[in-house]
Amino acid sequence: AQSVTQLDSQVPVFEEAPVELRCNYSSSVSVYLFWYVQYPNQGLQLLLKYLSGSTLVESINGFEAEFNKSQTSFHLRKPSVHISDTAEYFCAVSDAGNMLTFGGGTRLMVKP
Amino acid sequence: NAGVTQTPKFRVLKTGQSMTLLCAQDMNHEYMYWYRQDPGMGLRLIHYSVGEGTTAKGEVPDGYNVSRLKKQNFLLGLESAAPSQTSVYFCASREGLAFTDTQYFGPGTRLTVL
């Protein structure tokens, strides 16, 4: 069985400040990792994913995440956030099966 | 393309009533999923389907039934609604050939059971 823990339920941050959203997972097999974003009153959208190769993956809007196998982590970072980044972020893991397992979510609140 | 659509957007039920949520996708995806989202618990998988005519149980299937009679539609039924089923329900689809494919989500249905 696999599980995902997002350590922070809410992260308040001022605009243009850096942010890190933490994600840890547990699994007995090789995993594939995803970050999804949910803007207010919308469904989830894929932000980025790690499948293999370089452990650092980037999204088109400036987010990046690093896969750390020894620490079983996949933290999401952005060097300078914008008001428009206000959303809920979900980390998810797949063990190459049919299902994704999601973490509890982290609400990022960007303040002016 | 509309992507993934869900009907209805909101619904209020009384305990014991039944209802069906409809999910439709126009991307010709093989895999479809139903999740529920509750505060602090992320998304939990209720049922899923790997193709027309097939369904399988997810993490929290009790109290729900599903059907996939047509490839583009995935129905979620509540036979006798309970207050514990108050939640936001999301449908998703995936092309299916590779487990690494992206899941595409609908906008959600907010269900309240009184």
C-alpha cells in the first residue's frame, strides 16, 4: 500500500516571496509522483510529474519539484509567488497501477 | 472540446433519497474515475473503470454504485443517501494506455445530504 503526507494544510505567504510545499510518500515499490493544482471552484489540473530521469522537474509557470528517493520526498517550490498562485495543491503517487493516491492537500494563500 | 463535464453542479438531498451523478468526456479516454473530496483528506477514489462495460472498486466504494454503458459516460449512483456522503464529487478521465498519463478532472458536483 502507498500513502502520501502533506505536512502543511495551509501556507500563507506574501507576494514575491519564495514558497515550499512539502510532500512525503511511502511505498514498497517504485513510484511515480505528481503535483496537481486546484484553483477556487475548479477541478484539479496537472502541474508537474516525475516519472524517471532527472530528479528535478519544472512546470511552465515557474514551479519546480525535486524527487528525493532517500528522504521519500517530492517537495514543490517556487522562488517568487504571485497572487494568481493562490490555490490548493495536491501531491499524488502512483505505483504503476490504475490508481493515484492523493495527499490531504495544502492551501497556498498569497497575500499582497 | 468540452473535456470532462459533470451534471449536476449542486444538489441537496434528504437522507434516504437516491440520485445519479453523470460524468461525460469527449476525449475518447478509456479510463474514468470517481473521487470524493473532503476537507483535509484530499481526494479518495470511489470507483473506476478501465473501459466500456467494466467497473472496479476504489478506496471508499461503500454506499455507491457505478455504470459505464457507453465509453464516454460514467455514472455514479447513491441508492440511499446518508449525511456522511456530503462531499464534493470529482470525475476524471485518462487516456489509459500508460499509467503515467495525466488524469483530466471535471469541475465537480457539490452534494449536501440533510
